[in-house]
Amino acid sequence: MLSNLTPVVKNLLIINVVCFIGSLIFAQAPLLFGVYYPDSPFFEVWQVVTYMFMHDNQGFAHIFFNMFSLVMFGPIIEQVLGSKRFLNFYLICGFGALILQYGVQAAEVYNIAGTIRVADHLRFDMVSGYVSTNLDITQSELQTLASIYRTPLVGASGAIYGLLLAFAYLFPNMSLYLFFIPVPIKAKYFIPVLILIEIYLGFSKFGGSIAHLAHVGGALFAYLLLKIWRIRRGSMY
């Protein structure tokens, strides 16, 4: 099966699966290699790369859907862009996802504290996980800050949404057959709707703990890259 994949997609798949297996053996791996808000005491510079190869190790859904999408959409995009440009595209979309996520987090911190850096005003109990502060804020606001500062972002989803955007851009009329939708739907309809849903969830109370706007960031940077590289918009299929 792997022999039928394009080179970069195959290696990305292997790296992600190996990292996931490693996180099952070393349960703290997502906490070490996931990426934190830059002002967090847990932030390390390498995390801006490693977070793209880590996934939630409490279940298989996160990595399954990301790798399924990589295998489904990655090869055809790699064939269009070429392997070197495809790898750059994938990684830049992952960085773009992180940039937008950082922007959202910085706005949240600023709305609470009037500054985007409050690490000096937070105290973390590493044993109990309790966070305290000398800031004049509510308990709810403290919980928001605590979540931003001690919760890492993990997953290839930002890069994957970049691939989805590229697929819709290059092959807008290709029909997708999805197991939860009984009729085929063209990429130019399905994927934009998917991104709009992510935008809605990112700004609503229904979004949960998923970084929906990071997904949007990956798609946004994908669009910008395709325009900068002057990749001609497709009308195939």
C-alpha cells in the first residue's frame, strides 16, 4: 500500500504514525512536543515543528482522520506541485495554522489582562495543576488564561486543511463520495462549507477544546501560497 503513495506523503504518514505510537508508549510526549503559547513557561522553540507530528493519544479518531485525508488528497497535490514544493506547502500551512492560533490566543489574553504577556503573574502548581494569579480577574478569566498557558496544540490538522483547500482549488469539479453523505458532492462546494463550519465553531461556544481557527489558518495560508506561486486554478473533473 505504501509503495503506491507519493514520496513525501508516504514519509509524512510514516513519521506521524511512528510519533503516535511513541506517544502511546510515552504518554507525556504530547505535552513535551505539542506547542504552547509563546509566553507560556512550557514553550520551547522546537515545538513549532514537532506539534504537527503529534496527535491526541487518548483515542485514534484524531490521527485516523488526519492521515486518511493525507492519503486521500496528498498524492494528487504532490503530483501537481512536485515533491519539494509539496513538502514546503505542507509545512507552511502547518506554520500558518499556528500563526492564526497564536493571534486568537493573544487576543484572548489581551482582552482579559490588557497585555499579551502575563506569565509573570501566573503561578503553576506542577503537582496539582492548580493555577493562581495576582491579576484582578474573575475565576472564569483565570481558567481561560490557564487553558491557554498550559494546554498544548497538537496535530496535523492545520496542514491537512491546507491540503483540502488546495484540492478544492485545483480540482473544484471533482466529485467526492463521503460515507456520511449519500450523494456525491463537488469539492468546490464541500470543502468551502467545511471551512465555514470551522470558522463558525471557532467563534461559538460549541467549538469545545478543538483549535478550529488553526484549521482555518492552514486553509488561509494554502490559498495565499497557491496565489503567490501562481498555481493555475483548476477546472478539472
